[in-house]
Amino acid sequence: MTPSSPFAPDAVERIVFPAADGYALGGYVWHGAGEPKRPRPVAIINAATSVRCRYYARFAYWLHQHGWDVVTFDYRGIGESRHGSLRKLDADWIDWGEHDVEGALRYVTERFPGQPIDVIGHSAGGFVVGLAASARQIQRIFTVGAQYAYWRDYSPQVRKAMFLRWHVAMPLLAWMLGYVPAKRLGWMEDTPKGVALDWGRMGPRFEHTVRRGRGRGLGPGRDTAQRNSAAEELASRFRQVTAPILAVGIDDDPFGTEPALDRLLDYYTRSERHHLRLAPAAINVPEIGHFAFFHEGFRDTLWPLALGWLRTGEASDTLLGTLKRRPADSGSIPHASP
């Protein structure tokens, strides 16, 4: 490897740490040598659904070079956190948030005591962070295309094709095979059944859709009052998050449309929320889409958006796009169980 590689031995450390329920998670950490004069911020990168954390390595290394300690990790069943057959893995989006993201936050708190914690969330990575009990400790949040895949929010031009793939074919494969062999299909990494079913049946309110038949009062055997109580408990977790959020949406992202990002931001009522819409033409490229923000080719054009926000907490609409600001609610923060 060349010294510029984010996986050069002197640049990165392979890590294993427990999720909140003890499941072993794998990932990487880029950390500074010696004692800084003041607490160095540490950033956690939450991946998109079934995207390996290695995908974000160059962005993580770049952020580290600009003064952050950086942790990337894979959710259970994905990449460094896959242990054996997915057919035996009982995991869904809620597990990825309340156990895996929570485990990453606890790991960072223990390994880097006293350092401010920032989170970068890509796609569902900006959703699951709201399910972690320790998310109240986060200083700032930066998201790209963050939403939870309600099909009516998809871009109208491709909505039908996306519905057939993600809400018909994917859950059907999950039921037939016990998981989704997405890698062989060229879609993404192989995906646990629970995650695929959460995605496939997603409605306008995530808490009324996930975990059907998996406890927490959401199963068909529960009465209406129990189901509503369990759903409200899930939604209430987002109200623990007080970190300001800059949510970046790309105009040619079929997942991260304006309604999709706003739908998720509606849950973060205790956060000051900034929704920045960017068009590829603003940086003289034909397309960016849902994934390319983290490609190294955007190091000088898009990556500074994240750096500026994490450094200052200030967002600007004067250069690349249009910005909507929504203030935080002033009500008390409810308790949510870990």
C-alpha cells in the first residue's frame, strides 16, 4: 500500500467492539498520535443500508487529516460484522440503531473520553442514529441522502422500478431464502431478512411499520393500545437528539428527495435542522446520485461541506444550493429506554 492509502498500516487500526447487546462489531479507527493540546473531536460514520464501512475509508482518512479521530463500522450481518450465515441472523433496522449505533457511541465514549462526538450518516445511517440511547451525547450531525425509504418519496421518474425492486423483489427473496443475496444481484451487500422486510413494507411513519411480529408490542398479537405505545416509544427516541443537523440532499438522488429528507427530519424535533439541496450542475458535473458524495473525486467540492459544518455548526446557502432552516422545539426531552 502507498502511504496515501486510507488502509496503510500507519494510518488505520482494525477494531472489534461489542454492540449494546454484546454482538461483535468490526470496523476501523483513524486516530491521532500523542496528546492534543485540546480535545480532538471524534467522528462516527454510519453507513447506508448494506454498504460496507470500507466504502467510506477515503472520506474518513481525509477527515482524520483535518483533525478528527474517525470510527467506521459495519452493522451486524454486513462486512466486518458478518459472522456466518445470514439465514440464522435475527436483525432489523431497529437492531442496527438501538444496539449497533449505540455500541459505536459507547465505544467512542470509552476510548476517547472527553472528546466531542460528531456523526456522519449516509442514507439509513442518518435514520438509525436516532434510535440509539446515547445519541443525546452527539455534538453535531451531518447527513447525506438520509431517509428511511418510504416508497412514495422516491423520485417520480424511477418510482415504479424502485418499488418493484425494493418493495416486491427484495422482501420476496428475504422470505424465500431467509436473507437477500444482494451482492450476487449487484445491488449491495447481502442483507439480513429483518432489514429487508422493514424496508419492503415501510410506510409514511416508520414506527408503525417496522418489527411486525418481533416483540416490543408491535406484533399482530398485541392490541391497538400496546402497538401504539410501542410505536410511540420508538419515535420518542429521536426527541433525545439535540445535536444540530445539516442534511444534504442531491437533486438527482432518487432516494434522497426533498420530501424524503424532510420526512426524517420531522422526527428530530429537538434539533436545529438545516436541509441543503444541491444540484450536480452547481459543481459542473452531470450526476452525483445517492452514493457518489463519498467518492474521492468530490474531495475538493463536496467534502468541505461536511468539514465546515462539523467545525463551526454553520451552514450557508450562498455557494452551492438552497437551504431551509427549521428551529428546535423547546419542550422537555422525554426519557427513552436503551
